[in-house]
Amino acid sequence: MPQIGSAADYWARMAPAQGFDSGYVNFPSGSQAAAALFPVRVDVYGSPYVQWAGQLYILTGPDASGNYNATQVRV
């Protein structure tokens, strides 16, 4: 498997997935955005990812309110 050199490379190798209908994505910076605004891709384990401000984030959740927490992925 070729070396992944950037977040864009990693994103390009993941499979597109169905997006979210509701809830918010909570970013580490404290910013929050509607989850429905983001295209979603999944890795081989089915973990969802989004891109925001040129960065790649893996999502965990949803929590009891239907929101997702984003953790930046560094490649």
C-alpha cells in the first residue's frame, strides 16, 4: 500500500458514506456546525470522517443530543 502523505490523500482513499440528517459537529476549537453540511467518508472500520478548514477529523458519537465530537487526524 502506498504511503499516505497528507490528509487529502487519506480522505481520497476513504469510501463516501451517507451524511447526517441532524445534529452538530463539535470541533476542538470550540466551533460547532450542523452535521448535515458535511460530506462524510468512512475508513475500513466504518469510522466516519469529515473535512473542515482544510483539516481532517474523525467523529465520535452521537451523544444523547445527537451531536458528534470531532478529533483532528494528523497524517
